[in-house]
Amino acid sequence: EAEVSIVAGRAIGLVAPASSLVRQGDKMGVMLVRDGRTQFQPVKTGVSQGSEVIVTEGLRQGESVITQPRNVRAGERVRPVMEKR
């Protein structure tokens, strides 16, 4: 009988829903809500697991991200609704 632990590495960044990622041209990013309007924010991502991805650059803690940005364009007026988890 044996107990084994394997640490494969650590990722540092913010966790975001993978569904929030969008592509504009050759850039990957997310749609943020700033001052009641949408804004495309380029990001760099790291590892993903299931429905979540680590954002390593381009996103700050506390920023509002649109989790399902299909058909959302930059500059649109929106009203944030908090998701229940």
C-alpha cells in the first residue's frame, strides 16, 4: 500500500470561465464591462481545466467579465447582472 502525491506545477493568474474568451482578429481576449459599456480586453491564458482557464496577463481582480459574450460587440451599453454560483 502506498500514498503518492504528484505536483505537476503551479499556475499563477486569475481564474475565468473558458466561455468568456473571444477572438478579435489574431488576439484572444475577454469582454469587460467598464462604465456601463463593453470593451474588448486582450489577455494571455495559461492552463485550463474543464470550464475554467487561468488568465496570466491582461485581467485584474475585480473586473467585470461577460461570461457568455456571443454576439456582444465592443462599445455596447450593458447592465451587469451577477451570476449565482
